[in-house]
Amino acid sequence: MKLGALVGGSATVIGSEATLGDVAVALVQDGVGSLGVIVDRQLVGIITERDLVRAVATGADPETELVADWMAEAPDTFSPDVEVEEAARWLLEVGYRHMPVMSDGELLGIVSIRDLLWALLGEKPAT
């Protein structure tokens, strides 16, 4: 199975000038663990639940701290043509938990290690 089968063609995104509080709300509302960070319709970063926890643990104020200061800039990305097994192996090797899937400069979605595990098991997660 290829990654393109796991992404729906739209990802949950946020602007770099949003606050960490906005990130928390979006993560909870959309039930995701990461957001693509978009500036001028281009992916410039990714921010994850772990980034949010790290920020708050160091004393950052979620209502004033900006995404731009805590996101991972210029993230690695996968093509939708990458096999799920290959993607899972790579994420484990580098220690990432989330990876944007891009095609022709467009963010199609973000896959998580959990998404890949479900795909490898051939099951769908319970909702």
C-alpha cells in the first residue's frame, strides 16, 4: 500500500503567526497529533503535540507564544508513492512520529507512525 491511500487530500494546517493555544485547540478539535504550518499557501513547518508539551514545560505562555517559534522548519516530506512499510521503517530510524505527504508542492496530508502501523496490520482504528 502506498501513502497516497492514507491521506485524504487535505491536512489540518495552521499559520505560523497563530499561538500555541490555537495549536492546542486545533489538535483537539481535529483529533490529530500534528499540524502543517502554512505561509502563503506553502508548507514551511510542522508542529506536533510533543512540540506543544515541550513549549509549555519550559514555561512558554500558550496564549502569546507563536507557532513560528516552536515548529520544526522545512520538514522532511514523503511522496504519496512511497510504500507504507518503507515510510514506517524510515520514521522509526530517524525518530519522527509524523511526516507530511506532498505532491507537486501541495500538502496532501500528514501521516503518523500510528497510521502506518494500522495500515501494516491491515485494520482500521476504532473511532
